[in-house]
Amino acid sequence: MKIYSRQTDEIIKERNMIAIRNREDILAAGNEAYEMFEKNPANVTVDSPMAGGMIANISYLEIVLHYLLRRTGCRVGRHPVIYFAVPVDMTEIEKRAYYSVAHSGQLRKSKVLLVEKPIADALALGIPINKTKGSMIVNIGAATTEISVIADARVIISKIVPLGGDRFNSDIVNTVRRNYNFSISRRTANRLKVSLADLKTQKKVAGRVAGIDCVSGLPREKVIPSRLINRSVRAGVEEIGGQIRSFLERTPPQIHRNILAEGIYLTGGSTRISHIDQVLTEEAGCSILLSKYYDLCTVYGLKEIITHDALHHWAFTPKFRK
């Protein structure tokens, strides 16, 4: 979860996780909860209130949000204004979930505004939304990849693919277990992905990690080569490339031509994987423009909207049927 505070002009980023003991006592939230992840005893549950890029547990998300707001060190005020970056084409139930999260405790008198994530990304990337004749943005997040096309000053088409950084981590865990009869945690898999994955140069490096021997059940250490990590991650990256290619085929010809001429904008946390842009260029058949903001791209777009009055029209108030 990333939060921009206009009052302090800073962005904080923490894990969107919560640790609960005996189903009722809140132990920790954010990074503190993540430190307990996969180390927790049986009576402690550590999980994320999000699933598939959507809110799965409103109460838990409220707790994490309030915890992180306190971390910003700013006063919320009597009538705060809260901007949420949200997926395109949400259902009314999903909109109500965001509205409910921001109307509890000290935020109960807040004004809630929603911004479509591709619009926020486009503003951070410097795309002229009102002038572009066709720009494609691919945001590879933790649980999902959102592929969107902007033209005629709006998002004309968008698709959410249930594949992201979490899938890469799971693939690494499964590949290590299959090849070495060795079980590692998803946290360890994420560290291997960040430190070893290189989808082009195939450097011969390795990482020593701790895990559980699947045969004896005893803890031990194992050296994992980078080639194994590359093979695990590449399959998911190629799948994303295939989704981009098929998505391009669905766009109108004139917009398609503009995207091919301009290139596809790529952002999200998993774009830190070395040379992921080159692999996607080969798979999608179109040049890839890698964002310098990575997983902070969307929140930088929100910052642009919050701090510039001329951009406020990109934020809208959720409307509900009576």
C-alpha cells in the first residue's frame, strides 16, 4: 500500500498485510505484519485484506489504512479528502467497499474520490491524456496485471489478468521443490526473484537460502542457481507478453498503429526484474517503454492530481443506486 500525504509531501510504502491473534487481537500491520509472515504460530493469522487486486476484507483494510495514516505523521483534519486509485469498470459493490473503508473512525467525515489506475499511471508517465490517439499502459502488480488503452481522453478498453509478482514467487517455490525436494517460503522466493532473476544475460550466479528438506523434514540450507530462477519467472513473463499481444489485436486499427509507433508503457513492481522489457518486446512484437517509477507510478499519478487543480476532474465521486 502506498500513501501520499499532501500535508507532509511524502510517500510512504508498506506491505498491505495484517497479523491477528486468535481471530480478534490485532498484533501488527504493514511491514511489521509482513515480518511475521510464514513465521507465525498456529494461533496467529498473517494475511492481506486484498485478493486479486480487489478488497477482500473491509474491516482489515480499515485497520491497515488507519495504521499507515498514523505513520505519515500528519493530522487528518475534520473533513479530509481521500483519493483511491482503483481498477477500471468496478462493480457497485466494489465501489461501496472503497467508500466504506474511508468512512470509519477519524475518517468518518471524509470525502472519497476515485481515480482510475490507468489515468493515474498515464499522468505519472507524462502521457498527454487529452491529446493521445492511442497509448497502452501495462501495470504488473502483485496479484494482477492491468492492461489498458487510453484514447479520446479516456480509458477505452482495459483488462485485468490474474498474474503478477505473487505468481512469479509461487512458480519459484514450486520449481525449487520439484528440482531439489526443497521447500522455501514465498518471502525467500521473492528475495531470489529480486536478487537473481535476469531474463537476458543468463549470469551464472547463485544464492544460498534456508528451507525445509522435503524428504527428511529437517531445516537446511541450499544453493539455488540463477538459471532456475530465470526459468521459473520467464514462463509467467511470456504469458503476460501473450496477453499483451492478444489485447493489441482487439484494439481498433488506427489506435493499434499509434500504439506500435509510440510503444507500450510498462510499470509496476515486477518491472524491476532485469531485462523484463526486452522479453516483453519480443513476445508482444512492440517496443516497451519502462517506467522509472516502478511500483510507485500510480501513487505519483495521484500526487499529480492532488497537487494540481487543473487535474482534479480526473477524480470522481462514487455513485450508488438507491
